[in-house]
Amino acid sequence: MDAKPKPVLRGPPQTWLTEGDSVTLSCEVTGSTTGWRFHWYKTAPFRPELLHVTHESRTYSVELLSDSIRGAGGSYTLSPAALRHTGVYVCRAERGEPAYHTEFSQPQPLWVTGLSTPSIVVSPNNKTHFTSQPLSLSCMDSGNSTGWRLRWFSGMMEREKCPYDWTNTGSSCRISSSSSLDSGVYWCQSESGEQSNPVNITVHYDSVILESPAHPVTEGDPLTLRCRYRYQPSNISADFYKDGTLLQTSTTGEMTIPAVLKSHESLYKCSNPERGESPESWITVKDPGPSKLEMVGVVVGIILILVAGTMILLIGQQQHNISQDQDQHICGGKEEDQQEYYTLHSDGADARLSDVTYATIDQQGTSENVKNRKKKEGHEAEAAIVYSELKTVNNAGEAGSWTQ
């Protein structure tokens, strides 16, 4: 019977990512590209119901991803990458009815670090440690989550307890004499699933190690690398290398970068011609995030916008009120331009209603808007009175007229 094909899983060359990055994993069955459906898995702490996969004589447990269907075509994308995506991934293909399955692919680790998250405390605060030396890892409590515990991935096994020969106290794990078997990626996880940044801890038998911070270095902060010898005196002169290229030689065994840039993210090592060479260590540089000064600027900007908005509303209301006052004044002026009627009667005490004659008196030019209009035309605004002929009737019934 022919052996089952084994798909090839391809991922990014750098397995340490920053939260917010985008990463795509691809799965391919060599020599046969049609008709395959792909499934995506991630390592998990041992449970009897999970699938158990063997790779390079190591057995580990995997569980199907809840959104595995997204990668059915052979590509599985994490965008944006988050802390919860930390872990080791494998893929498997199937086709036909009933389904024919391939073997599992080789594992692909992805370790995601965040900008500001609950943290795991490493003591001493180094990525690399000598064997037979004490080592402690603790989970910092977060005000939003409870039940923090240490989780770690060593080789192909993911565990949710301290290593068997470590002392467990609350959310801390300690060992008085570490060994190379304690090497692995460690992180903290709460009961609600919140995770800390992972840290990569390596324990070496070597005589020389490069000490570097356990956590990613923030861009703009200083970075100090130390070359350490297992025996006394531990401080030795050393050459420091980045990606195999000599950076500098130090008689004190230390190299400091005053302000780290993203371009400093790389592999570093140190060496001493008599004591030996350290293993390479990857330095991760993370974005600084918003500074305190920037945050103050944002707050001040919001306050200024609110104040400006309030002033605009007040000015608009004031202009509206002025407009209403002007409309009322114009209406009053129009009323003054209207004709007024008065009853004119004789001086006789017994004047009859039928003897009353009405006269029309026009009052012109009394409103302010008329005056203003005439001034604009270059004329002097003068009030004019038009007199009408009035007819009166006396007691004797003789009609008379008076004209001016």
C-alpha cells in the first residue's frame, strides 16, 4: 500500500510577529494540486479526544480550528494577528467520498507579541540562561481577568502546567537548577482566555551566552547586550555580531544601542577567541505606541474642538435673535406707512351721522427703512403731508368747502 502523501506547510521566515501584523500560511500537496480540501489545526494541551500527531519522534495534540473552513483552498490568513493566535499550526488535506486524508504537515510556530498586555515576568530577565542556574516565571495579575496560569510549548508538546520538576506557587513557576529540557516558549493565560506576550526561553550547556531582554524592546528605548562566561570572571571581552557581521569589539563584554530602531531587529551573537561563541539570539523591536505627549495633544485637541463648536452655536443663536429683531422692526415700519382714517364733523352740537365726511390722510416717509433708502439714493428724507378738500355741512344745510 502506498504511503500517504504529506503536505508542505509554508509560513513567514520570521516566526515572531507583532500584534496587528498580517501573515498567511499555505498548504500544498506536492505533485497533486487538484481536488484537495485543506483543514487547519493548532497544538493544544493534551486531551484524550484530540488528534495525536507524531513528528520527529515527538507526539503532540492538535485541535481543528473553529474557522478552518477559511483555509479550505490551501491558504489560511491571520489579519490582523492577535495574541490568541500564538501557537503551532499544522495542516492536512482530504478529497473524495469517502474522504481520503493525507498525513499532517510539519509544524509551523507563530508567536505573537502585543503592544500593551498583561505580562509574564522572567527572572533573571534574559532570553538565554545557563544550565544548573535558577529560573523563575510568573504571571502578572490583571485587574480585568482572574485565574492566570503559565502555559508553555517545549518541542512538540504544549502544556498548561509548570514543568514537572518545577515548584508551582500560585501563578509562578520556579526551578533551582534549570536544564536544556526547560527551553521553550512560555506565556500566561487567564480563565477567560486572555493571553500575555509569549517569551522564548533557552537554557544552554554552552560556556558563553548572549544575555538579552526576555521581552521585545520598544522602539526608541536603549538596548544592552552582554556576553557572559559560565565561570568566573563572567565578564569577558567580546566581539558582537549582527546577522554574522561584526558590529563592535568591547573590552567590558557589553554593547549598548542608545535608541533602538526597527532596523535593529535581527539575530545577534558574541564571541571570545579563548572562551568560545554564544548561540544566536533574536532581538524583537516593537512599535512604541502613542506617547504620553501625543495623548495629551489628543485630549487638548478634543477640548478645543468642543469649545469651538460651542462658540459657533452661540454665535449662530445670537445672529438668529438679531435677525428676528430686524424682522419685527420692519413689520412695525410697514404699519406706520398704512393709511389712517379719522371722522371729521362740524362744530355743531347736533351734527348728524349722515353729515359726517371722511378724509384720507397719507403719512409718508415715517418709517426708518424709507429714510435709509432715500439717504442711499442721495435725497433728504422729508415727511410730506397731502391735504384733501373737506366738505362740511352746517346746520342750515348749506354746503361749503375749504381748500388749502
